[in-house]
Amino acid sequence: MDANTKTLTAEHIAARSPGPSYQDLLDKEVNPVPDSLRENTNPYLGSDNLSVDRYLSREFHELEVEHIWKRTWQAVCRVTEVGEPGDTFVYDIATMSIVVTRTEQGTLKAFKNACLHRGRQLVDKTGNYKDLRCPYHAFTWSLDGEFKGAPCKWDFPHLDEDQFGLPEVLVDTWGGWVFINMDRNSQSLHDYLGVLPAHFERWKPENAYKMIHVEKVIPCNWKVGWEAFIESYHAVATHPQILPYTDDADSQYDVWGPHISRTITALGVPSFHLKNLVDQDVVDTMLGVSPMVARPTEAEVPAGMTAREFIGQLNADEFSKNHDTRLDTFATNSERMDSILYSIFPNFAPWAGFHPNITYRFRPNGDDHTSALMEIIVICQLASDAERPKDVPVRRLGDNELFSQAPELGESLGTIFDQDLFNMPMIQKGMNNVESRELILANYHEVRIRHFHQTIDKYINGEL
Ligand SMILES: [Fe+2]
């Protein structure tokens, strides 16, 4: 990365939108604000440019496979999707495939998904299996990975069966998600996640069920897709319809260690880019746009209340349908509506808060560095003793299907993702035509993209 030549002053580095900031909004909360939301790391990570080769070159993709996909903790599925003995989940990343099983004893295991005989992928697809049996010659392993046998075993006198277990990879859980790591020498998932588990303790994502899961192949490098979801700067140009209720310019960005970052964008307040909106305008544009926003779809803001307070109250009403408690007795308005979007390096981004949480995941589409798999998952919290609906299966959209055509996303929320989608192939194509072969990043609004690339470099350079 080449540095820009202009020398920056402290004032340049401290430059922020005139506000009010997210922290100013927290000052108005009636209920106590959790420490995690009061954290404001305010990072400045330099002003270097980014080479387009990081997105376009096959060599860079191969470095990512070697140093990132083979060495990082990656979210695979919900714990409840492998909840019963025999439940088996196939997770593919680049050329690799990992199979996660729930054993008869109830423990989770993860193995490299290949038959140790002639190398066929052992498990083709997610399901519930008695054992892991290769379809080619019926070499069979238990859900624990122990070798159970093969036809004509007399023909393999040279095989040491005690040494013929499936090679394991690391598996662990956090927040109701299963994670794997192919690097057996990796730090624990808990250490890898840094501040994240403590921050989420309050929101209990482990008690949620998966209510929406939509995926689509997108025609761009996986990082192009990912980076559209870790900054709010693009809202003004790409999503103008959300500005009446989205405080995009005043978003707060945080980073902790190499793996965790966060954007908080306050909702229920108009964008700094818009002038002269009244509270009723905010409510009229925000109600009904997504499963994250309260029903009804129309309501009049009561006298003496702000739009943010009113939406907060409606969301508390909604939450009380599934819980014995009411959010307005303990939760901030921020936790009832804002986009509090964390990311776990390299590719997993869960929203936080008590409202249903959108979660994004991006990864290369198979081993193709010019297309990616984009997933939108929504989990919905329930009381710990509530009966959980079954997690929904994934809906794969076809090449010509839009997110707004997925009924579970609905037109308003789906349209937001479609707007991002329309940019993606144009970003991928445009990068080829950037004369300098370098991209410029904002110091404040795009700091998470810098953080992400700096962590990529640390992995590739062997510093992590
Ligand atoms: Fe977007």
C-alpha cells in the first residue's frame, strides 16, 4: 500500500460529522446504557490507499486461502442446526470442505470432508446420518470420526485401523453459532473473539432461532460484497430512501484487536444530509420497512414524544409478545432499533440488540475469486424457556432473482439489499479501469475497511 503524500494535522484526523453523535443520543436514554455501547474507540488507522490487485488477482486469492481461510475461526451454522445426534453440516470454503457432526454422546466434532481411501468428498450434503459413509466404496466412519470398516477389508492388510480416524479440525460455539478453524494450533475461539462475548452477554443470541436465511451468488470478489456492509457512508448515494430515519453520517465506528469491529448507526432519527424533517416523517418512512422494525406499519407520533422514543415503545410492545419482560423497563432505545453491527474477522457480521438481528456472511463462491456467496440471516430472540420454532432452511436465490423477491425479506428490506447488489458487479468491473490501480478510503467512515485489510496483511505476513 502506498501512502498518500499529504501531511495530516491532528485536526484532519479528528474530523467528524457535526452530529449529534451516537454518544449524544445515548445521553438522552432513560434506561441505563450498557458499557459496551459507551465504548467509543475512535480509531485512526492511517490514510493509505488500497491496491485493486487485492480484489482482482488470483495470486491474492491464493494467499487468502492459505493464510486466512485455513487459519481463522469461521461461522458455520446455528448450534440448533446440529442439535440432535447424527445431525451433520457441510461447510464449504474455497477448495475446502468441513463436515460438522453431533455425535451419539452429544458432542460436536468437525472433520476434513474427504474419504481417506480414494479421496472422494465423504459427505455430499447437510443432513442426519447414522455414520459417515463414502458413496464411492462404502468406507465408513462413526460420527466421532472412528474408522468402522469397508467392504473386502482383507484387501487392506497394510492399513493400521487405529490410525485411520478422520482428521479433526477445531470446533467451538459462541452465541448459538458453530465455528470451525482448520488450524489445529489456533488460539481458542474465546480468545479470538476478544471483547465480543462480553458485549453480547446482554442480548443472548444463543436463545434465538433462525427466522430468515437467504443466499445469492454475487458477481464480485467476496471482499467487495463484505465492504458494502461495514460502512454507512454509501447510504446517502445508494439507499436514499432510508435517510429519513437513518443517521448515516454520524455513525460510530469501533475496532478492537485484529478480529472485531463495529458500526453503530442510529435509526429513528433523520440523516444529517436531510433538513426540515419532522418526527412524523421519520415514523412514516421507518415503520414496516423490515422485520427489525415494529408493527404496525402506520402510526401517529403522540404529542410530546420523539420519533425515536415512539419507535422504541412500539418495538417494546413487539418484544413483549415473545417475552415476559418489556424492553422499556430495562433496554435503551438504541438496543431496540439501531443498526449495531459487529464483525468477526474474516467474514461474519452479526447485528446486536434486542430486535431481530440481521447477520451477514460473505465468502468466495467455491474457489472462484471473481464471484462470492452473500448470505442474509435473521435471528430472533426468544425467552430462554420459550419453545423455539425450527430454524428455517436456506433459500438460494437464482441469478435473475432479486432480494426483494424473497418473500421473507419483503420489498422494503429486500430493496435495500438489491441496491447494494446493483453496485457489486460495477465495482468489480470498474476496479479494472482505475488508472492508478489504487483505491482511496475515507479516514473515519471507512476505517473498518482499513482495519479489515490490515488484519488480512497481518495474517498473510505471518504476524497473526
Ligand atoms: Fe448498503
